[in-house]
Amino acid sequence: MNHGKRSPARRRRNTLPLHVIAVIVGVFMVIPVFYALLGGFKENSELSENPFGLPEAWITANYTDVLGSGSFWLQVWNSTFIAVITTVLTVALAALAGFVFARFAFRGRELFFTLFTAGLMFPFAVAILPIFVLLRTFGLLDNPLGVILTQAAFGLPLTIIILRGFFRSIPGEIEEAATIDGCTPFGFFWRILLPMARPAMATVSVLAIVGSWNNFMLPLVVFSDEASWTLPLGIQQFQGQYASDTARILAYLILAMVPALGFYAIAERHLVGGLTAGATKG
């Protein structure tokens, strides 16, 4: 009788508490979204009388009015533009830095890497005043670059950590074979390492895009012109404008969430795969 392997029934019993916790957490996360989704189809009076039930009459005007608003689509464009440029800049710089930290041995390497990782312990809220002064000095207020460069700077530490771990997991024999074939260090990075690192690149790209999409404080500090507002700022302005129309506010919230949720749902497999791959070594 083999006692070294646990039976499937025992494994299911051992993982049952984790499954129960995951279901409970999932329910608590889904309920607010479900409430907001249905609330956008209701009258305001029905939100208090029947908060979680189906609407008596499905009112689509709350959603169509938001979709027909030019300011909403301008904010979607602003958020998308800032998120994409931030992600490209963050991932490109972090990939180069992660490659150097992972594949090159030089004096002070671990010290420099520790300085980067220390950025994870630096709260963004503490730096908001120096950031504002710095951006004003360089004329980057009311400029998308003010948000893009700052977000990229704060996104680099985590991105470098993830990519360095993945790059270190690539066997050295592959690099030696590429070098023998005449491949330069940058050629190895560009032609071999980056294609192999697609799961990790997808992971950090998802984190950068979702983080930029949900950022509220930095655009609030940088942008005073309404034409430059992102969706989080638009939600705040919309909530103030329609403070008494809760159903319309809920519809706006749901529509603002859809792009980020859709992108995350598509890229979720790559996100999990990249995180586990990067954690194998390093």
C-alpha cells in the first residue's frame, strides 16, 4: 500500500477550505458590480425598494445617454492613450534593466537592484507634492506626459522584479549557444530572450495598463483642463453633476469599468502564467 501519495478525495478535502474562501471573496467582489449593473437599468426610487432584484421596467436610457456623450468617449480615449504609452515605456525600460540585472555580473549590481526594489516601499501619496512641484518646473502640468512619465517611474520597480526573475530562469546554455553562433548580447536579448519572455511581458503589461486605467490621484493633480481628463476624473465630475440621479451614476460606473475588465479577462491567463513562471527561479 502506497502511503506516499494522497488520494484524490483527501486532496479535495485539504483544498476545500481554500475553495470556500475563494467563493466567499468572489461573492463579495461580484455583488457590488451586480448591484451597479442592475441599478443602471432602474428608476432611482426602485434602487431603495428593490436593490438586488430585476428591474420592473428595463430603462436603457441611463446607458445610452452615457454612450451618446462626447465627453465620455474623450475620457475613454485619454485613459487609453495614457495607459498604452505608460505600458510601452514601463515595459521597455524594465525589460532592458531586468536583462542587465539578470544576465550581467558587475560590481554593485545587487545594490542597484535593491535601490529599485526599495521603490515598492515608497508610497505615492507621500510624493505627490514633490511630484507636483517637479512637473510644474518642467512645464508638464496639463500635459499627458506628466502622468505618463510619473506612472512609468512608479511602475518600474515591480516590473523589473518580475522580468528579472523570468530572465534569470532562462538557462545559461541558451545564451552560450547564441554567443557561439555570433549573437551579440543585445541580439540575444532581442531575438531570443524577449520571445521566450512573452508570458512575463504579458503579466507586466496587464499590471501597467490596469494600474494606469484606475489611477485617480495623479491625473487629478496634473490635469485642470477638462479636455484632458481620464475616466476616473470623469466619474467624479459626473457624480457631482448628477448627485441625485444614482441610477445614471451607476450606469456610468459600469461603462467605465468595461474596457479594463474586458482587457483583464482576455489577458488573465497570461497574467497568472507569467507570475508563476517568473517565480520559478531568482
